Amino acid sequence: MGKIVWLASYPKSGNTWLRVFLHNLFRDPAEPYDINQIDKFSVSDSAAGWYQQLDPRPVTEMTDEEIAQLRPRVHKAITGIFPDNVFVKTHSALVMSHGTPAITMEQTAGAIYIVRNPLDVVISYAHHYGRTLDEAILEVNRPGLQTQTGERHVYELLGSWTEHVASWTSRPNPALHVMRYEDMLAEPERAFGAVTNFLGLTVRRERLLKAIEQSSFRNMREQESQKGFAERSDKSDRFFREGRAEQWREVMTQEQVDAIVAAHRQQMSRFGYFPLPKRN
């Protein structure tokens, strides 16, 4: 029985991109691995099926407290299925949820946490969840924000962007690797190479670059165009939409920028997102 290596992030921060990279790195396929098969390699701890293995009711009939109490058992069940450590995607903050830890440390080997500029998170969040920019800003700024349980996924306690980032990154730990979405874009060899080092892997540069290319935004977007993507929200036309940094400079009003900065200045400063670059 292995333990969990968490792939953690606020929504729309590059979690799926990291999962696709790891899938291509470990499987080493001749062609880019099918993005609709990544759940065969890394799993989500919010997937309804895990909870219904322990309680046969539809998850929509369970209370949040019942789901929270099942979560540690789900994490144990996940580790019981895999002989080695397993990558598990989560958007949960590293907090207590309804009296139960959202992340079960007894089942944890380590974590990779991806952080992204909240000014860009908000834009992707709005597209994914079918919100206006102003609605998305209110949600990402909201303390204690929690998603709703649906037929396919149970709720996750996110908190605001600041709460989420602080919960995972405020206490340095050798079992935690923190990476920025912007570095994945600008310096992929260094950013993804650091992931392989954290995982204790010895990877030839040729194989690393191959996995980076196979998981490039261009390849993922092309696959989605051809086959669709199972994780796309029914509120959005595409999952892999832009994949750029600093989109906020093109679409946000100064008032919207100010609202985000006012809520998140401290954590933005920690990760180099504040002070803001001047607009052209």
C-alpha cells in the first residue's frame, strides 16, 4: 500500500496541466497521452464514486458533515488500491472541514502545490463556472468559499484565494513543493525539472523535454478539439482556453484589479504578483 502525493491548487491554476505532464512523463508514450485517460493515472479525492463505495446513497443525498466524515476513509481507500504512492488531485484547502481534516495527513507522503496570480485565476474561473468577472471576483475573494456537491463530485472547501494559498504554503515542509503557474509557462524545463527532482526521479533531459512538449497547451487544446475533454464544465465551451499569463491586463477594469489586490495583497506579494507591472 502506498501513500498520497497531493496535486493541490486553487481551481484554474494549472492542476490538470501538471497531471497531464506527470502522466506523459511516467508512461513515456510515443504520442501525447489521451487527456481523457488521466484519471487512470491520477485520481480526484472529490469524485463521487469513492464516497458511494462507502455509502451507497447518491452523494447529493448526503449532508456536508457526512461527506466530511467519509473523506478520511476515502483517502485510506485510495491508498489501499495502489501498491505505490498515488497522485491525487485536490482543490481543498489544508484546513478542517465540518470538524474533519480536509487532507488526511496519515495517508500523505507529500504534496505539490501550484499557485497562480489571482488576477488571472479569476478570468479562468469565470469562464469555467459560467460567472461574470464581477461574480468570480466576489467568489475568489470570499472567506470560507465552498463548492457544491453534485452528481459527479462532492463539495470542496476552498476558502478565498488567500486562505487557500496560505493554508498550503505558510509552513515550509520538505515534503511540500510549491511551484508557480507562470514559471511553468515561462521556464518549463526548470519548473517541471524541479518537480522530478522533488519526486526523487532521475530523468534524462530528452525524456523531460518530451513530456513537456506532449503536455503543452497546444497539444492539450488540440486533443480537446478532436475528442472533447471529460473534465470540461458544462458552463464553458472549452477547458483549455488561453493558457497565458497576465490576461487581466487586457480584460479587467482598474476597479476590478483593485478589488482583487485589496483582498490578496499579502499573498500576492509573497509570490511576486505585487506590486503590479505597469499597464501599457
